Amino acid sequence: MKHLLPILCLFFSTLSAQEVFIDFQPVMGGKALVIDDTGAAAGAEKVVEAMRFYLSDVALRSEGQVVSTSDKRHHLLDAAQPETMRFPLSVPAGVAYDELSFTLGVDSLTAASGAFGGDLDPTNGMYWTWRSGYINFKLEGTAPECPARKNRFQFHVGGFQGPFNSERAVSLGVSPGKTIPVKIDLDRFFDQINLAATYQIMSPDDRSATIADLLVELFR
């Protein structure tokens, strides 16, 4: 009977675990972001045609200690596919937490190891080469102030080698609940980027590293 006790404890612990959903909500213009990839509004107003990014090592913490982690180490989130913007973490019943932490991007060790399958599959359009690695954050669209052809802006922020490593740690204070909403404030991004001068980043460099720093501030 004593040999069954650890198994029974694990069984009842699993039954009593609670599922907490992390819900990422991109916002622009004070409203929920609407992806418009038709190009119909190009030149008339700011339009986001694509927004995709990687998260790694998503965890809930209590006083700095990890109490829950995601079943997947790497998540590819795509604003055009709402189902990817929300996923659960299993938290033991009665365990409190006060912090959500994750890495924005793919860690350098994984990136240096080469491309993988699933969310890390190169066919997802978020991978450059073995030398440059993954695109950690992709934002594309149009804005009338962009001098590029068809007023397009393209921000592909990535790279895992110094000095242009673009993965960034993010830590947010949270309150327990069935859902933890995380706002992604694109207005803050566009307020700090002069699209008339900076509208295309397609490889790791000083500018992409600076924008990686800015991206951390979008999550609230």
C-alpha cells in the first residue's frame, strides 16, 4: 500500500491542477488589432498586414520561483490566427503566482543548433539561415508616411549572435485568474519609430537590436 501513496498523491495533484490561459492581445489605435492583408487600405492609413513572433520558456512564478511552465518550450504566435495567441499553463491547485515571464524570441542555443520542426519549422516563414537564425518578431504593413514602394514597412527582428542578439527577457506582474490578458501595445511601437526614416529592417544589425529593446516595452 505504501508504494501506491506517491502514485495516488500524483494522481490527485493532477486532478486538482488548474488551467490558466495566457491571452496575448495586440492593440493598435486603442482597439484590438485587425490584420488586413488585402492591401486595399495601402496609402490611406496605417495598416498591419502581418504580425508574428516567437515566445520561449513561458512560465508563471511566485516570488521569483517557477511554479508552472508551458508544455511547449517554443511558441509561434500569429495575430492572423487567433488560436495561436492563447494557450494554457497548468498550475497546481492552491499555488499562488505573481509574475509571468518569457523570452521574446528563440534562445541562442536553439538557434545555433539549426532549424527544427513544428513551430520552429522554416516553412513558417520565420527563419533566415543557419548563420542568422530565426526571425524573433515580424511586423509588416503599410503607412502613408513610408517612402518605400506601396508605402510598405517591414520589420524582421532577429539574430542570435553578438553583438546583435535580439532575444529579450520579459517579466510582467500578474494577478491570479482563469485568464491572464497580456496587451501588446503597437501604438507605443509606432510612437517611437519614425516610419519616414526607418521602415525596413531585414537582417541583424544595430537598428534591429535597438528595436528588440523597444519590443520588450510593448508587453503589458
